Amino acid sequence: MVNVTRFNPFDDTFDELLRGFFVRPVAFDGTPATAQAIRIDVTEDEAAYTVHAEIPGVKKDDIHVTIDNEQVSISAETRNEREIKEGQRVLRSERHYGKVYRAFALAQPVDEGKAVAKYADGVLELTLPKKAAVSAKRLSIN
């Protein structure tokens, strides 16, 4: 005997393809749960690069910037703790710990000694001066 099944283009394969496409994940308190990422804007002028990095909800002590020639790395440790109490009984306790990281390369090396970082209102601003181009030195032969 031969088993014959009807082809159904909308079987489980199609459901797997669209799973989560129309449904946004929602956190416990009703707000959408978003993965935190560092978003950056980089501008350049003749003397320096300026980087604006959005890192909301992070203390400035938890942000680390590393500069290695033209490679710039920004990392931050995120902590989101919220506890709602009624009297002495804990109704809900939510905590989130994580680390975000972003690295990118610039076109020219950066002078690490003159670099400046400021953090205010969730935005990290880096001023990264370019290293002066070293010209070749001609040696005289005695």
C-alpha cells in the first residue's frame, strides 16, 4: 500500500519561518524587552575624530574605553535592578546584568595621550585626536 498525503504549503515549516515575526517580546512590566547595544556616530575633521556612543542607564565607572592605534573598543557593564515592595513583602524583583561591547577601526592612528572622554545623559563623547603623520627622515652619510 502506498500512503498518499496532500501537500500543504502552510504546514509547520511556514510557521517556523514566521515565528516571532509579528509578536514582540514583552517584559514582565508590560514594556518591550530590547537587547541593549551600543549605538555610535563617528565624525571626522582635519585634527580629530569625534565619537558619540549611546550607553543609557550605565554608570560612568562601568564604562571602559581602549585605544590601540586606530582600533577603538568600548565596553560597559549594565546593571538593571528594580525591586517593588509592599511593607516587608516583596511583590516583584527584577534584575538584569550584562555586558555590551563595541569595537571599530578608524582610518588613521589616534594619539592616546590627548584623547578625551565625557559621559553625560547616557551619551559617551570621545574626542580622539589624530597622530601627526611622521615624515621620513633623510640621513646624511659621512
